[in-house]
Amino acid sequence: MESQAARILLLEPFYGGSHKQLLDLLSAHLDSSVAFTMPAKKWHWRARTSALYFSHNVPASPTYRVLFCSSVLNLCELVGLRPDMARLKKVLYFHENQLVYPVRKEQDRDFQYGYNQILSCLVADTVVFNSAFNMNSFLSSIASFLKKIPDQRSPKDVAQIIRPKCRVLYFPLHLANVTRLFPKHKLLCGVTGPSHTGDIIATLTDSTLQSGLDQQSSLNRQSGPDRQSGLEQQYGPDHRQDSPGKPLHIVWPHRWEHDKDPELFFSTMVKLKEEGLNFLLSVLGETFTDVPEAFATCRPLLDSHVLHWGFLESREDYVSVLCQADVVLSTARHEFFGVAMLEAVHCGCYPLCPNALVYPEIFPAEYLYATPQQLLKRLRNFCAQPRRARAHVLKVDVSRFSWDVLQAAFQSLLSL
């Protein structure tokens, strides 16, 4: 829609990952909206300077009534630079908050990012968080965060001013029907839960199964003949998707960054290998400027187990890998929602998550681990008996996070 006629102004300084997914959903399903974005590069610079960029590149319009942006944008700066936007209903959406974002050393934390988010909340009319954990951790950290300001008393009532504006509105997932990509065991055991078993069995046709087989065959060709030949030499034909003897397939679908703790993930995988356990591995997710050394160091150590390595540009290919995997693993030290984990569960993967961060809010206790030792034990047992993961009926209601369920709430949020 032309910006001159739009009622809802959507701004995203970091147009990638979950930020892109949300903006695309809103743009596609909301009437009378227009979006302005910046590429998902150099996050720190987007947080510092995107207000100036948007102030010069978003044309003024008398029809704007609502402004929606993520908390990467310094909303306070923007409305100062563009007084015409100050009169709009300003909705600020938090995918993550910088007050509790993990850093290796506290002195490495850049105070300005968190401070910008606090100021943005003060000028916003509505502040929305993608989880209760995100909201509560932000609000409870404001007072201690502001105490870091030297040589002055920090205001004591900032959190109390912001709190009435806050609400939780879960990130909306676009949950397409993926059963055509399922291996037989996922179709037959109804992995998405008892309430959907009938629908899944109804899709069990030769054409459905063949579609999934064709998709996986395409991925196997992309992996290369050497990879497939090597797997057959090591595991025989049992590595194929519907073989009863197929080794456990573990998928790690996260950003290749330190806050996802790839060191714990790889150290666990190496221990499984050293114990002589059979498993297959797909390490997916996007890479950015600084890739942790663990990826380059551990790839040679785990090469004989790797099915897929690196970001898959095709959404269809990505979903296909999730559908063929058995267990999805998070080792995150930072997570405010966890899109990748829920998408994998939608594709029939058994989730293993830390008993911390947002995970207890979303996943039942049986899918949580408290220590690296517990994680290793759970994976060891699944490697020894993959059927325990494959036959499990998942107890996670992913549908409550779907766009179909949440669309009305977002439409209400962005109305006057």
C-alpha cells in the first residue's frame, strides 16, 4: 500500500529472523499498513542510528494513526526527530530486552542499549512483550540497571510508570500443514498430540508419503554423494529416514552466536561420540559477523555424524529437515521466546530445553533439563533407544502460538 494512504506504520530496523517473520505477517494480514525496514546487519549500529535513518526516509502522511516498531529502534529519538509521529499511537514490541541479555563480563555490557529501551518504553503508548519472562525480567531489572549511572540518584519510579503500559502477546507462528513431509512413524504415532491424530492419519496416503520422500531425496542430493556414501558405510542403510534402525537424528536450529551456548552443545555431542553412540546431526541456523570458534573446531570431530551443516536458504528445505529429525535441542543462555524450538515441535521433534529463561513458561517439565549432566543422560538414553523419542506423543500445544489464534489480538492492538 502507498504510504500516503496507510493507517498503520510498521518500522523494523533489523529485518531478519523472527523480526522479519513478524513484520511479514503483519504486512500480509493487516489492512491499511505500510512497512519500512533496514537489513539485518550490524545490530549494534541499527540500535544506535536507525532513528535518524527512519526520520529521513519515512515520508510524512496525514493518514497515519498507529506506529508499530521493535525495541531495536530508539523510539524516543525518532519522535524527537519527527514530531508528526509523536501524535500517533505508538506500539513498542520486545523480541528481546537488553537489561538481562547475557554478556561474558558485566563490564562488557553497553549501558546505552538498555537505556534506549527504557526511554522508548517511556514514550510508547503500549509496550508488548513476546513472553511473560521477557516482560518480568525487563521490569524487575530497571531499578538495578539505572543504579549504574554514576554521580546521581537514579529515578525510583521508572518501572512503575512503564508497568501499566505493558502486556504479553506471544510471537505469532505461521504454522503450515507439514504432515506431507513427515516420515511414516510421525504420521502413524500422531506426534502432534491426541487432538490432531485423526487429521494426521487422514493424510496418510501414498502421494503424501511420496511427497515427503521426494523432498528428503532432494536434500540428500544437496548434501552430496560423498556425505550419503559415508553415512551408508558407517551406519548402512539404517540412516535413511524410515528405517527402524536409523540412528537418532538431533537438530540444533539456532543462530551461530555465543548466547545460544554452542560450546555446551558441541561438548555434549563430542561426549556422545566418545561413548560410541550412534546419532545423526543437523546444525542449522543463521550466521552473522562473529561466529564462535566452536563451530570450526568441532566440525571435524563430528563430521561422520553430520547430515546438514549451516543455514538453509529454502524454507521448504529447512522445514523438511525438522520433519525428519527426532530431537530438537536448545542450549541457550538467552531466550525470550524460542521460535526455532516451537517450529521444530510443530514438525514433530521431541524438545530438550534448559529449565530456565522462557522455557518453563512454554514447555512442560518433562522436556526441561537442569544441568549439562542431565542433558547428556537424556540424549544418551535416546541414542540407545531412538524409539523412545519417536513414539512419544508430544504434550506441547503449539497451536496457541499460531497466527490463526493470535491474529485478532494483534489487530486489536493496532487499532485505535
